[in-house]
Amino acid sequence: MDISSYLEDYGKKAKKASYLMACAGGEKKNEALAKAAELLKERAGSIIAENEKDLKNAIENGIRPQMIDRLRLTEKRIDDMATGIHQLVGLKDPVGEVIGGGRRPNGLEIIKKRVPLGVLGIIFEARPNVTCDAAGLCVKSGNACILRGGKEAILSNLAIAKVFREALALSGLPEDAVQLIDNTDREIANGMMKLDNYIDVLIPRGGAGLIKNVLINATVPVIRTGTGNCHVFVDESADQDMAVNIIINAKTQRPSVCNAEESLLVHKNIAGEFLPKIAKELISRNVELRVCERTAEILKKAGIEQFVPATEEDWATEYDDLILAVRVVDSCDEAIDHINRYGTMHSEAIITESYENGKRFTEQVDAACVYINASTRFTDGFEFGLGAEIGISNQKLHARGPMGLEELTTVKYIINGEGQIRK
Amino acid sequence: MDISSYLEDYGKKAKKASYLMACAGGEKKNEALAKAAELLKERAGSIIAENEKDLKNAIENGIRPQMIDRLRLTEKRIDDMATGIHQLVGLKDPVGEVIGGGRRPNGLEIIKKRVPLGVLGIIFEARPNVTCDAAGLCVKSGNACILRGGKEAILSNLAIAKVFREALALSGLPEDAVQLIDNTDREIANGMMKLDNYIDVLIPRGGAGLIKNVLINATVPVIRTGTGNCHVFVDESADQDMAVNIIINAKTQRPSVCNAEESLLVHKNIAGEFLPKIAKELISRNVELRVCERTAEILKKAGIEQFVPATEEDWATEYDDLILAVRVVDSCDEAIDHINRYGTMHSEAIITESYENGKRFTEQVDAACVYINASTRFTDGFEFGLGAEIGISNQKLHARGPMGLEELTTVKYIINGEGQIRK
């Protein structure tokens, strides 16, 4: 099989569709979304039938039980997907907004406006709901997309993509605005990363392995998403009850996600009092503590023995699990240094009653989202009021933090002249 | 030599400096810039002496005469550099601007603000003025930079970087906010492209070969700059005198730059009248015409023989020289298709008196800057009123078109809470 001509075919169709989508008005795009939501519900039975084939194959191939849950579609989940798509209808169309410009001294009128990115490549793992989310966001933002999901979910993904393609066609929009690659070979994903001539932006959605592979191989511009080694720092002036609440929430409410807490830093002046308190709470919730020497001493003195010593590696690890690294620091500055050294520029929190330390922490910590007295778990497009989310960027280019519809646009300058030439 | 520890040393110093620069107020940054401008003038003699050594080496190594001119520094050029740096003082500091946010229903206060990108890597060729421009823009925007210039200009670059480092130190700012790599091996540049842990954004400034090398090798996020295969389309309703003026300007005013015209498209309904007119004007200005068959026929009929037939390759070539590809098209739509197929998404112009075609062209042409009735040569940070320019992006991610100070920033979310946890 000739991979490059196989992919070029997808690329050409997507490019062509992207030009039509860029000019489509909000009404038509909303019509397609409403239609897709309707069809998702109508077809729930046949989508679930395809999903069951995927599940059967996956189980035969020895997939991990954790993955099974992500892969499984139910009537309820399809209903939720349809509701999500329907909510996009009510959001403001980001395309066409004039965000700058003016008349230059020579009379040239410059208009800076938002336009769709063009063709988005989205590579993801075995979660069929991503097909639905990504397709919906692309349609709303006037982009075309080439989706490449994990092989375990291929039949489910194709069934969902088909719904969007039909909805687009029924609304007079190009069905190729949503394409799902039907070949799940790794070579195809690698080829997609180099499809410069057709893909404008690549968004990998998945674990650290996928992201790393994309960074090494892609020549297409990439938005990195996902990795979150998030910290909570309890300053000496912290309201300790508030700190306990926030840490329990940040660590245990949903430990598998990127905005969950992975490390706890505690100011030395309150460590003796605070650490035994929080340790008991966490241990009672089955959290494994990996602690620095000073923490170990304090806990031992308080008669707490359920912890393991932390290694250098622990400070840099995103567990995505009920494990927490714990370290005593001498000052707010040491906390900032630790975070800037080991963090992944995602979400970081300080619990403090000090104006000065709050200000310093938010200014000097180098992360997308920096919190004072709140849980890191709020880093999310819906919680931030964006109305939608395609992922959370932890790079600095283009988008940082939760990405909504606006982040799926770029700008274009329109310049209206009357014959001006440059002198 | 151990390249990775050599580069890590630059990276660590830059990262550390970047945190201090991010918190530096506009006054201090302006003080450093004013000081640098002053020192540039004071040291003009010794900078020129270093530049003469570079020139001598370059000539001995058989550098092309065209390159010599770019490499040479004169009293006047250093004066211009100092003036450029001084102009930055008067520009608005982009850092700290609050560009969004608000109170969420749960009471969380979200503040979205501009912050510096952090550490910029800039790889460029043998133009010492880029050292000065890049260093000045980085200081103003609160970034640290690692500069890697062409080997031919190494002594000039070091002398200029030294001026900035001294100016920073004299103003109480970290001198490592401006570092120039003193080793010009290609291996070092390639290593820089993979310095993910320390460089936030890489901006290559140079020819197509450099840009391509960066795209293939970089794992650091990149902003592509520079390549411009720009078109002027003369519609059937065009004011033909205006079209002649604009084409002469776009093609001949400075043919070596990225916003110069490379291809001319002419509507078939006026081709018989317009092509002989424009051809005579261009030929008299020593422009070589590479033409389609229909153009050739029209020119021959008009007794014009100074042209060569265009090949497929010509439509996709950025000549950066006094050469113009010329093609007759059947319609505005064909012109749009041609541009979207062969263009580089940089600057494209239509000359028309038709409202409909102007609208369609600006909407459907996929480029950073789309002009109606003006020369493509205006795509430039100064002409657009940005007050500065680090390059012209022709990618869609982060920045598109001329990049000024704002494009050297990213965003950061600060979230002020009162103990909120996620439900």
C-alpha cells in the first residue's frame, strides 16, 4: 500500500472541504450540528452494535479492563454525546470576528479577523467519544478534520463519523469536513504527522507516549495537550482546613486526569502541624504517600508509618493514580523553584493568606493556570466558561490552558486599498 | 565536546533569566534598551573592527558578493540599529495586559493575562543586524533569548550581544536574558532545535533551506517565517493603470524580499489588452517573464518576444529576483484555486472594481494577508503599525502575518479562589 498517496487523498478532500467550511455561515453549521445530534440518538442502536464488535475484538486481543470502560458506549453515553453536540449550537460562532485593525496614514484599511485554522489532524486513542467531540468542535469552528483514532475503537468511530458526514451533507455542507481514517496502522499515523501540505495543525489527544511520538515525528505544527504534573503548595499562612479540603479534592476527586494534584509542598513552619492532619485524611482515602526525609520524620513522630520514601523520580512523575509525592520546603521561593523545575506548566496552586506570597507565586510560577486558594481540578474548558473544550494545552504557542472554539481559529488580515504602493 | 551539556548550560541560564525578565517592569526594560542604544553608538568603532575581521574571513572563504553586503556593518548601519532599539522604548509593554476573564458562578475569579513566552531560540544567517533586532525585541517583551547566528558574522554578533548583556546588567536585569552561542557548528544548531526543556519557542529567520531543516528536526515548537510566493490577480473589472502601478511596485521595488510578487494572474477578458501593456513596463525594468501558452500567444500578437515559457515548477517558485511567472485565468475562482494550490499563504492581491469578486477573493484565498487594490509589499510590522517586527509568520498557529511584540507573548490564567473545590 502506498501510504503517501492514501493519505494525500484524505488531505486533498479535507483541504477542499475546509475552504467551503470557512465560508459557511453559522446557521448552516448549527443546522449540521443539530442534525448530527438527532442522528446520534436515532442511530444509537446501530452505533452500539458496532461498539460491541469493537469490544469483542478488544477483549479477544487482551485489552486492559480500564480501557474497556473507556471504549464502551451505552445508550446513556450516546445520549450525553448528543447533548454535548447540541450545546455547541448555542455557542457563539468564533469565525469572522473582527479583532483589530484600522486605517493607516497612507489610507490603507487593515482588518484583522478570526478565520478557521483550516484542516485539523487529530490523533487519539481508543475513546469513541473523542470522535464525536472533535467532529462537533471542528464543524462549529468552520474547520475540516482528519481523525485517526485507536484501532480498538475503529468500528465505533466509523459509525459516529458517518453520522456527522450525513448531517453535513443534509445541511448542504461538504461531508469531507469530517473524515475518519479507516486504516489504523501505526505507519498511517506517522504519515499524518508529516502531511504538511494538507494539515494545518495537529492535536494529539492521549497519553505521554503518543504526545512524545508526535513531537519527535511531526513536521506539521502541533499543539501539545495533556501532561499535568500539578502541585499544591501550602504556605505558612494557609487556612489549614481549606488546604485539607482542596488537597483531598485535587488528589482524589478524579485522580486519572491531567489537572489532578501529583505533588504536595508544605512550608516548614507549619509542616509539623499540617502534615499529620493531611496524611491521615489521605491515607484513609487509600492515597499512597511518597515523602521527603523531613516529611518522614514528622509523620513518624506523629505515629504515622504508612508512607514510602520519595526518589528524585517521584518529583517529576504524573501518577494519574492515588499516589501523592510530599515535600517540605523552606519558603515560598523554594516552592516556586521546585514547581518550575519539576512541573509541566499545567495547573499549580498556592494555599495562602499572604497577599505578597500569592502575588509572587502567580507571577513566578511558569504554568498555564495558577490558582490561589482553589483546587487545580478547575482547569477545564467548561469550568472556565468556554462552553466547549478540545483539550488543555501545556505549551505556550497559540493556546495555553483549556482550548475552546476560539483556539481553533487563526487570524487573517484583509487590506483594502485604493491603489497604494510602497515607497 | 559534549554538545548536550554545552547547550544545557545556555538553556539553564536562559531559563533562570527568563523568570526574572518576566517580572521586570517596563521601566527597567526600557532603561536597558536606552542603554543598549547608547552603547551601540559608543562602541561603533570596535564593533566595526570585529565586523572587518568577519568580512576578511568571509572573503577568504569565498563568500558570495551578495552576502558580503548583508554582512557588512558601517557607522550608518550601526546608527540605524541604535535608532531601532531606541524606538522600542516608546512602544507599549505587551506584558501584563489583562485580555479576558471574569467571575464564574462558583465565585472563582479568572484573569487571563499576557505573559512573555519565556525563552526564545532564534536561528539566523549571516546578518548581524538580526542579533540587534532580536535582542531588542526580546528585552522589550520580557523574554530571554538564545541566539545562534551564521558563522560568517560570529565576531560581529558577539560584539553586539555583549552590548546588550552590559546594558541589561547596568539596568539591574539578568545579562543572560541575551545569550549568543559562540560555537557555530551545525551540530549546535541542530541540538538547539531539540532543547525542549529550556527553549519555549524557536523562530528560524532565513532562507527556505534553514526553515525546512528546522521543521524536520525541531521538537521545540516553531514559528515558521518567511517563504512568500505572492500573487497579484488582475480581475476583468480592474483599473488597469492602477494594476500596472501595483505590479511594478510589488515585483520591482525590492524583489529579494518575501512580500514581493512572484506570479501574475490575469483575467482572460482583459488579457489581450492588459498583458502587452504590463509586459512592456516589466521588460523595460529588466524583469524576465515566464508565461503560460495563452500569455505567449497574446504577447507574440503584440510583437513582444522577450519571454520564456513557464513550466509547472514556475508556478510554485519564489524567485526573490527580477523574474515573474504570468498566467491567464478564466475567472476569479480559477485565480483563487491557483493561489491556494501554489501559494505559500503569505500575501496575495486582487485588483478589481467588483465588490463581489473582492469579497470572494479575500474570503477564499487562504493567506495571512489578502489585499484589494494595493501592493503586497505592505506586509510588514512597521507598515501595519505594530512598531516592530520579528518576522512574518506564514503558519497559522500562534501568529500569522507580521509579528510584533504581542506575538512574543503567551497567556496565563490566574485564578483567585476562596477555597473552591470541584464537585
